[in-house]
Amino acid sequence: MEIPFNHRQSAHCETGVLANLLGHYGLTISESMVFGIGSGLFFGYFPFIRINRLPLTAFRVRTGGIMKRAVKRLGVSLAWEKFRSPEKAMAVLDQKLVDAVPVGCRTGAYWLSYFPRRYRFHFNMHNLVVFGKQNGSYLISDPVFPEPVRCPHDDLMKARFARGPMQPKGRMYYVTHVPLQPNLSGAVRQGIKEVCRTMLKAPGPFLGVKGIRYLAKNVETWPQKMEAREAALRLGQVIRMQEEIGTGGGGFRFIYAAFLQEAAGLLNDDHLQRLSDRMTEVGDLWREFALIGSRICKQRADETETYTALAAILRQCADTETRLYQDLLARMDQE
């Protein structure tokens, strides 16, 4: 059995899966539009939360947050299920396929056998769409890949019940309602306003543009506070979270720039196009930070590429983003 399903590759699994599911039901929407409507852009530096014994840096809202906000603002209904029994979870999935319903699943990426081994890592919030089953293998639209892939029954079951942090517990979801005429303009404005307010006004020193400045302050002091190896490990963790996990900081800012470009056309507002260009420049700054930081980690940096220089780039990112969100919020408040 195979459901006709239009697979589109994307930069990020959560936004790509939702865009593809909505497209199946006639609501053609881009990954970047999903990201923007779902207020996906974010920053947080949490030294008290550890991933692999190193502080957590977040460049997007928590996993699942984009999807839940986007469907609410678009008037779309998603049904969610989770399971204790792997066998029951697979049986319910099979029945949905019989009913011609494509199903989104959260999985542990490490156990998906179609991933090349060198690209596997333990991340239990990877999203994909199952749209068929043939000869014991599932047909999967995984946004990471350019074409649909196949996954054996036992491998998908293991991925759906992967152990470790943020266990997926067989979670699956599927669309139950899509409005004929969603209020895209209203959804875009809501999404923009929430990002601006979060980045500018989130409480405490760890979130938004204040969080970027807090990270800059920490980065600058690492060489004095700890051994070179520990400093490099912490810096490497920030870069890894930025560039490898879930698209990363620079990547998310490029996606948001694409969203603003689409929003400019949708709202007939040329000023949003100029703000899109400025967001692209912010993404370039973050990529410069990652490039210099990677040289430091690999002991290939020249005398100008230091932790102090990295902190200066971060402060420039914070200052640039602050002005951008202020201008963006003022533009939305004029509507």
C-alpha cells in the first residue's frame, strides 16, 4: 500500500514535515512560512542545563513548539497519539496507512537504518512522514533526504521507541482538518510579533538578545577560567548546536529571512524585504562566529582569531538583531 505523497526536501525536519503534510491536504506552504508562522526563531544559553556534560545553547524554540503554534494559527487540526507498546504503535500506524492517512512520527535518528552510519547520532526528536508500506518496509518522506526512503519494520519500531533523553514513546500525528481559506496574513503577523517580543523582552539573562550577550560574556572569560581543552569543548558544543543540530543558528536565521521575503509579498510590504536582507546579514555573522570558532577548536586560528574576537562577533549579533526586531515589531504594530 502506498499513499500518493509529494515529498519535498527541506532544511529542518519539523518544519519540513508539517509543510509536506499540509501540502498533501491542499494547503501549499513553504518550510520557511511554517517556521515564521510558528515563531521558530529563538536564542537561549543555559549553563545550568547540560547536554553531554556541556552547557545547552538553543537557536530555535523547543521541539514541537513550531508545529503546535503554526497549526493553531492556521486553523489546522492535528491528532496526536503516543503508546506504551511498540507492537500496538506499529499496528495503529499500519491501520492509518490502510485508511490512506500519511502519518508524522517522532523518532530516534540514530536507529533509522537509511541514515549513513557516519551521520547517525542520538537525537530523539527527529520528524518524518510515513506514507506507505511495501514488502515489510515503510515508505518514508524524510525531509533530510532528496528522495523518499525505505525503512524496515523493526528499525522504524526501534527508532519510534528509542531510549535516552526526550524519548519519542511512539508519538505519531496526522492531519484531521485543514481550512479551505486559512488566514495566512493574520498568522504571519502573529508569528512575527511573538518572535520579536520573545527575543527582545524575555525575562532573565539567558534568553533572546540578552542571552546572546550573556554567551558573549562567558566566551570571553573561558580562557582565563578553565584549561584550553575545556574551553575548546565548550566552544565546540556551541558551534555544534549552531551548525549541526536541527539546522543551527545561522541556518535558522536564513530560513527566517526567507520567511520575511515571502511575508513581504503576502502583505505587500517592501519594508519586510529590506528586513529580510538584514536577517540574512545576521545569519552571515553567526556563520563567521562558527568559522572562527572552529579554527580555534582545531588549533588553526591566527593571532587575531581569539575568544575575545568571538565575543565581539556575538555582541555584534546581539546589537544587530535587537535593532532588527525593534524595527520588525514597530512595522507589525503599524498594521
